[in-house]
Amino acid sequence: MKYLSVIFYGAMFSVLSNTGYAARGNFDFDRWNDIQTSIRIDAQQGKISSDVIDATLKNPVFIPKIVYNDKNQSEFKLTLRDYLNRTVNSERIRTGHNMSHKYPTLLGKTSMKYGVPKNVILAFWGMESNYGSVKKAYRLKDAFFTLMYDGRREAFFKQQLLSLMKIADKNNQDINNIYGSWAGAMGHFQFIPTTLSQYGADGNADGKIDIINNISDAMFSAGNYLNKLGWNPNERIAYKVLIPADFDTDLINGDKKFTIAQWADKGVLNSDGTQLIKSDMVVGLVSDNNDDTVSNLVSSPDNDVDVQSVKVAYLTYPNFYRIKKWNNSNWYAIAIAELSDKLK
């Protein structure tokens, strides 16, 4: 079946970024049609109803702004310090405390059922949708068609669209009324469709899972997801420390792990400049190699004043790496750690 038209929405097509199908000048109608044909075939094989298939393929919109956003994600552009200033700000902390007082019973039930502390649930809620205040930006089907066409992760976004179609079919929803972010995430905790399909939980026992309009379902789903990732409520996420300004940069991306005793031997200090309490706990270390801000630390380890240049870093515990399965960003995981501490 051929599709004879395409709707463009947003910025001029010709000003897109310099990679992917969307940057090759003229719009490839054959490719756009082939994508839709492929979706129809796979959806039929997946036993998705013809009503949902037809609704999905009714006037999908190509949105250049989505491609631009995909190439210019802010957390890859900002220093860690700037990212934390933007995400862990006084307004988000204040609103988080307000939400804690507004939903004490629901937060308590979620924490009790899934073993995830209330302040951690609040931190994810704040980071993902600013406690539900983020506006619905795009029809999710349009986001997925656009990102499939651009081609950078075509198979991934095709999987998301098919999963969304199955969700709409199962819950008798109009797929054209399901909105979310440009990247295809939805609801209070910004789940992508495959995550919702796997970890969605019914928080109010009404037999449905609606993470967009039902805060109970949203919180239970977030708690269930973190629980399945192995969240340990008795363990910290990250611990702010100091490292020498000339510290080995190969060791500060979180991938290399040593015991805290070994990190101490490498010169890692508490944030107040005192020595770490040595232990056999195995952790990683994250710092911003692109931020050259250093400060001078004055200490007197042997009654001799020692001045050294130091930078901020974070020891990263197993919960940190569980967060990265939610969002594979060191900056994001550190922001969750900082915000959850502020919301205790």
C-alpha cells in the first residue's frame, strides 16, 4: 500500500542537522512510504487490530524540530556543574517537598511495596517531568515516525511505535491522542512504550495502567521499574569527594571500579578535605574532564601545611549504575543523587 502525502510540522526541512536521512536535502517520499508499509506488515503479524493500525497510519506527521532536538541534547553539551545548576535548582527542590506533603500516603505505599525510598521516587519524578508539569509536546506516533525516518536508531524507534500500538490496542485508546516528549517518552516518569509494557503497574487497582493521567499508576510503575533494576534502599547513590586536579582522566568516567580504600590511596578525599574512611566497598568515580575549575585545598596531614589543587568528583555506588539503566547518563545519575538528598 502506498502513502501519497506527508505533513511537515515545525522548522523548515532544509535547516536540519548534518547527519541522517533528514539532512540529505529533498524529502524521500519512497522511504517515508516504505516505513509505513513496514509498520503495517509488522503490526498485522503482531496481531494488532486493524482499527489501531489504520489510526496509526492516518496522516503521520514529519517534525523537523524533533530531529534537531535529537542532535542537540543539552546534557551532552553542558558541564556537570552547569547541568546540576539547571536540574537541581531551588524551585525543583521546593516543589518536591510540596509534593511530598501532597502525596504522603501514595509515596509511602509505593516505597513500602517496591523498596524504593520516597525521596528517590520524588527525584525521578522531578527530573523526568518536573512533577507532572511538563506539557505534552507531540503525538508519540509522529515522534516515532520522524525518528525512524531520520534513521539514526530506526530499529529502536520502530520497536517503540509497535509497542505503543499494542498498548493502545490493549487499553482501547486512540493512538492519535497519546502525547509525550519529542523522544517518545510519556507520563509523569517519561516511560518509553517498551518500558511501560514491561514495568507498568496498576496503582489504583482499576484494571488499567495509565501513567499519563493517573499518578498512582505512574508512581507504582516507577517503583516497580526501579525495584526490578535491583534498587538497594540501604545503599547510597553517589558521594561527593575531591580529587587532585591532575588526577588520571582515564579513571573518572565511572567505568573503572576500585575499593574505597584503593581510591583513598590514589588521593581521593572527602569533600571537606579529610581522608576517606577506607573500606572494601567497590565503587566507581565520576568527574567532569571538560570542567577545568579547580580550587586550592589547605590541609595539615603531618602538622605541615599542604596546599593542593583539587576538583569535585563523585564516588559512584551500585545504585548509580541502576539509574544508568533508566537513563544512560552520568550527569543524570548524579543529578538524581543530589536531588534525592535534598528531598530527604
